[in-house]
Amino acid sequence: MIRPVLLSAVLLLVLSACTSRRETDPPRSATEQLLFSTAADRAADKLTFSLQPGTKVFVDGSFVEGTDSKYLISAIRDRVMRKGGDLTDDKGKAELTIEPRVGALSVDRDRTLFGLPAIPVPLVGIEVPEIAIFKRSYQQGVVKLAATTYDPKTGLMVQSLDPVYAFSSRRDWTFLIFFSWSTTDLMPDEDKKEWVGD
């Protein structure tokens, strides 16, 4: 009876010595930030503003809250400039106000594991590592974005844009413990050119 116990203890120590826990310094990982920002860029691309070049535009972000909301507002401002609008931070000087509204700006997660999850051993102070015969971790950035444009002087609506939906994703796979790989749509194509204004 002693040999199996000793063998199990040695196996636990060996397995725990071969594992390390990865932690990120900021509160959020780079992957999570990319999931947010990529989905935000794609949503902003889908907004079709009716905009005359040279129009003074004020983007009102006061009703947009949540993680990375500032990035989303900045992405909308970028699209306005691409269409030839002149941005102004003074609503009183604007000829058009864009009021975006966000129905979703978040990350969904899903995890499937066939095997044994990591198990902490309180008395010993170690953690038995996860044993994954097959594991899939899925993260998806989700943005639902709509907007209304109006004349800031009269308050009359110019355009009401229906909601657009945008997504980003990353999948991590593990097979037979040692074989791992990832698939993602977060990185741009190498042949995609950077947009430059005239």
C-alpha cells in the first residue's frame, strides 16, 4: 500500500514542477483588449453616415458607457473624418451631431474540457495541473452599435441608423495534453494597406 501512495506523491510533485501559471501585468490581457477594439472597429466600419464633405460634426459620446467605450467613440470619429467630415468638440459650432448608442460591448467566453481540471491541494500548497485530453477555449468580442444624427440647432433628426453587429474571436485548442494551437481573426491581413487620407 505504501508504494502506490509514494508513487502518487512523486507524480504529483513532478507534474506540479512542470507547470507554470501565466499572469498578465495589467488587469486585462492584450487578447481581451484586441477582442474589444477589433469588434469596435468593425462596427464603426458598418455605420453608413449621410455626410457632406466639409460638414462640421460633433460626436456626442456622453451616452456611451462601458469598457473601451472611448476607443469606440474614437473609431466613430475616425470614420467621420474618412468621409470628409470636419470634427469639432464644440457642439454649438457643429452643423451635425452624431449620437451613438451601444447595445453590447463585451466579451463572451466558452470552455470545453475532456479530461481532469486543475485541482488545488490545500494542505500541500500545490495545484495538480489540468490534464486535457481535448480542450477548446473560445472568446468572442461582441459589439451592437446604432446611431442617430440630428441638427444641433433645431434638434431635428437627420438620420436614424439601425443597429449593426460586429464580432471578433479567438479559439485555443489542446489535444492530448501537449499539442496546442490557436486560431483568431484579430490580426489584419499582411497585404491589407493602411488607410491614408487625401
